[in-house]
Amino acid sequence: MMKKSMLLVLTIILTLTLAACGQGSSSNNKTANSSDNSSTGNSTNSGNKTELSGSILAVGSSALQPLVEQASQSFMDLNPKVSIQVQGGGSGTGLTQVSGGQADIGNSDVFAAEKLEAGPAAELVDHQVAVVGMATVVNPEITVDNLTKDQLVKIFKGEITNWKDLGGADQKIQIINRPSSSGTRATFEKYALGTKTEDLAGAIQEDSSGTVKKLVKETPGAIGYLALSYLDDSIKAVKYEGVDPTEDNVANGTYPVWAYEHMYTKGEPNEIVKAFLDYMTSDEVQNKDVVELGYIPASKMQVTRDIDGNITK
């Protein structure tokens, strides 16, 4: 009887011990599994970037348009769910539309305060993405290769109308101008002429820098002005006061006809617009697209200019 009692006690103790071991093992397994799952989840979260999606409309400066178009294509390749539409129309149009909320970005060759009233201009945030030089350009058959400030003023005010008066052939001067809303025109008038001009009878006026280039190339006796990014062998760029319109001369301050390229937003940009603007100022765009297309990275400039045109070295 004693032996049976002892056997029963031992059996109960063994059963309780096994049960306790089983619960401990189960508890340990649960803890391990919980730890593994948590680690995997954190890795996934930290490894994923939020994918950008949405659309951007950038409107304005045709001088800046080639750079924004090229950079936007690369940005959309990197962000397939983003759509960017780039339109010209001139700096005034870009500033008006971004101020009115019709566009996300207003591209401009001039400071907003030069085109808009103080109130609307103060609502815009300036994002400077490059510098652009402006050159006087003529039909490639023109033999004149240098023009002074005074000569340019007289041409664009209609006081000199024939190339023979400037040492060229006996040929009528045909002005190819930009509209008053154009930032390229504002830059040319401010820094090349030093005065505003009226629209002359007989002058051709075009909204697009690309069209100006085409007309200067094809029209006998033509003269106009373009951003350096549009220059090639199909047209002739002339010196200004004996100085060649080159990127180096703009950067060192010896050639004065240049402007900052602005991309304005109304207030601080949203996430997708900010990402694109950050991309515009990235090394990838500044060291490749900006240089390749004939613009000048702001970092290369040896001088700065304020809204009043004052230059500081």
C-alpha cells in the first residue's frame, strides 16, 4: 500500500513538472516569435520611402523653360507617379498664375516685385535655381559684331534703322522683340539698355524665345535678344561694349546682362513641389543639366545682384 502511495505521488510530481516545462517552452516560443515579427516589421518600414504621386504645373519664363523641361523628365523617371507639365508664356504670366493659384510654380527671369504689386509679390516664395545670361543676337549675314549700349538704345527706340549706320551693309534693321510680360525683355531693357522701350511700328513681337531664334535666323537684317541657353551657330551673338556674352564673363561680372532664374511658389511648397524644387538645386541637375543647357550654376557666380541691380563681388 505504501509503495502504491509513493508511486502515485511520484507520478503526480512528474506530471506537474512536465506541464510546467511545457508552459515555459510555449511562453518562450511566443516571446521569440513576437520579437522576430517586430524586427521584420521595423525593417520594412524603415526601408520604404513614401512614394510621391500627383501633378505639378509650372508656367512662365521661356528662357528657363528648357532647363525645367529637361529636369522634369528626369524627375518623372525617378518618380513614375508624378506628372509635371511645363508651359511658357513669359515671366509675367508665370508670376500672375502662381499668385492666382492657377499654377503650382511660376518661372521667372525677374524678381516677383518687378512684375507684381507689393501684396501679391510678398505672398510668393523665391526659389533661385540658376543664372542666365542674355545676348543680343542678329541674323548670321550681319557683319556687325559689337554694339554699344547707346547704339542698342537707339536701335530699340527706332532712332537707328539701317545697319549701314553701324558699319554694316545698307540693309534695314528688323527688330524681333518680346512682349512687355517677358522677363527676358525686362532683363535686356534693365541691364543692356538701362531704360524701358515702347513697342515700335514694324517690329515683330513673339512670346517664345524659340520663335525669336527662328525669326532672327530666317529674317534678313534681324536683331533680337536671347538667353545664352538658346545660342548656336544658326544665329550670331554680338559683343556688348566689346565684351563677349559668355558664361565666364557673366560669372566674373564683366558681362552685365544676366538674371537669376526664379521658380516661385505661393507660400511654402507642398511635399511634391518641394521635392521637385529640391531636385532642381541638386548636384545632379546643377552639375549636369544647368551646365549642359548653357545656364550658370549659382555657385559659380563670383558676383551677386539685388533687386535694384546693384552688384556685389
